[in-house]
Amino acid sequence: MSRERLERLFDAHHQRLYRLARRLCPDAEEAKDAVQETFLRAARAIRSLPEGMPGEEAWLVRVLVNHGRDRRRRLRVRERGLMRAPSPRAPQSSPEAVAVARDSVQKGLAGLSPRRRAVIVMHFLEELPASEIARLLGISPVTVRYHLSVGRRRLASLLERDGAARAPEGDR
């Protein structure tokens, strides 16, 4: 019974979870690991998992987002005492503009907290309304709107700072 339910959960939700994880994680392998960990946690807690599409989907999304948050905390602890050398910045050229912009957005998203990043990704990339994001994350719509507002400002600030650092001398 629990194996069949887990198979149904996987079939119903793995593609959506992977798309979300791919936007939350810096690379495809980490996204796959995050989805795998989400389903491992579901397998361990199959009896306590809510029945029905909205409840189970929300549970899986929360587990995925929480896994990302936990992973980010562990990485911060590891990096706490390490000093990072500034990375050299290559000048931006026209053919590379799209790749540079994509990289800047990915770095900007990485600078946001996991929950705020999830809200931004679900709203702007998955095109979900605040009420749906609230349901999936188990938070209020007001909290979603707060994360959207603060996240947009923070992301814009990070992108602006990154753009100023990349601009050639005459463009600053």
C-alpha cells in the first residue's frame, strides 16, 4: 500500500518538484538530489503525509524548500571562517550578454533566503499567484506578498551591484 502511494506521488509530482528545485538550486545535480531527498523523506513519513492532491503537493513543496534551507545553513557554517578572494570579472561582451545576465540572476537568487527565493521563483518563473504559493508553502498570502516585495528589492540591489561591478570603466 505505501509503496503504491509513493509511486503515485512520484508520478504526480516529480516533474513539478524538479522544475522548482532546478530554479532553486545552482545546478541540475543538486536539483536532482533535492527532489530525491524530498521523496526519501516522503517514504519515511508516508503515513503522516496528507491525502489528496492539494495537501500532498503542499507537503512535498515545503519539504523541498526546507531541504534547501537546511543545506544552505550547513554550507554557511562550513564557510563561516573562510575568507573568499574576490573573483576577477571579465568584461561583458554582446554575444555573452544573455549568459552573463542569466548568471547574474542565478547569483542574485542564491543571495536570497531559501523561502524568499522559492516565493520569487514560484511567482515570477512558475507564474503562480500569491494564494497558490501561500498554500504550497503553508504560509499566509500576506507573508508571500512581503517576501515578494522584499525579495524584488533585494534581488534588484544585488543585480545592480553586480552590474556596476561588471560595467566597463566608461559606463560606470
